[in-house]
Amino acid sequence: MKAVILLNLLKPKTKNQVSIDTKNPTALHQFTQAFYQYLCEYKQPHQPLILLCIGTDRATGDSLGPLIGYKLQTVTYKNVYIHGTLEEPVHAKNLTKTLESFEQNYEDPFIIAIDACLGKMEHIGFVTVGEGSIKPGAGVNKDLPPVGDLFITGIVNFSGFMDVLILQNTRLGVVMKMAELIAFGIRHSLWKYDQSSNFISPSLIHP
């Protein structure tokens, strides 16, 4: 089966963002602090929180989202929902339908879109957290709706000629390192946010 690859572009209306080099020894602290601050600033207490992990495991470079979803699927907070895992990925063929289901099943959800992207060679391994939405698929000429109130993206490889082939030949180690950092940072931030605001009923967050 042909891989269903998405490559996102940031919408021009994105207001602010923070980029973190995962090779930096303080990267986890930087990411967790940035994500937590954005979460506190932009999410309203009444809003369900959706972590939308976009991508497919059929192309190594595009598997960042599903890997993060897989690592977060054991999070069992009430009012926190994980969409997009290795078993049930959210990709080009079902993204629109997934967003339509959100409208039917959630009231005023706060959506965090998580996806892989391509960039400059020297920026491979960088993770970006920011306000606003991303437009999945734009980088590979797919016309899909923008998604997200916040976004998290990871640069998995360089952008250039034949981007789809580049994604399919991305090193798994690069993707796994970013997935580990992002998933751990999100888990810690959710725990911290719950402790400070009690916006959701607490339950176990597995290490």
C-alpha cells in the first residue's frame, strides 16, 4: 500500500513560536517549559484537550506523529484525548473526516496539532512549539484544512528535491529521539498543569 504522507506548513497567522534543538542537553527542560506556558496561556479550563498526532508509520520521516500518539495513548486523564497512533493513524486520507468527528463529539475543543516537517539541513532535530495552526500536506501539494490552536512540529530531514522520497528515507533514530522528548515533555506538562489548575480529574500518568 502506498504511504499517505503529510508535510505541514505553518499558516501565516501564526503569532509566536519557540524552536528547540534536541541535541542541546537542556532540550527536554526547554520544550517542557515552553509547552506548559503555551498550554496555560491559551487553553481555557472548560475546553477538552485533543492531542492530534498526524502522520503515517509507512514512511519513517512521517512517523513522528503516530509514534508520539503511541507513547501518549496510556494517558488517562478525563477530558484529554489522543488521536493518531501507530494502530490508528491520522493521515491525508482521513484527516478531514477526523476533524468533522471532532465537531460532532467535542464541544469547543482545544486542539494541539503534532506533525513532522522538513527544513534546513542544519535544523534537523529541531522541535518547534507555537501558537496557531499548521496546514498538513501543503509541503507535498495536498489540499487539506488547517488544524490546531497550538502546534508541535519536528524537523526530521532536509527539504529539497523529491520531498516524499526524503521522508521515506529518514533515519529512524532522529525521529525516535524527537518522539521521546516530545512525549515525555507533554506527559510532564499535563501532570504539572493538572496539579496547578485541576482542569481535569487526575489519574495515573505512566512513566
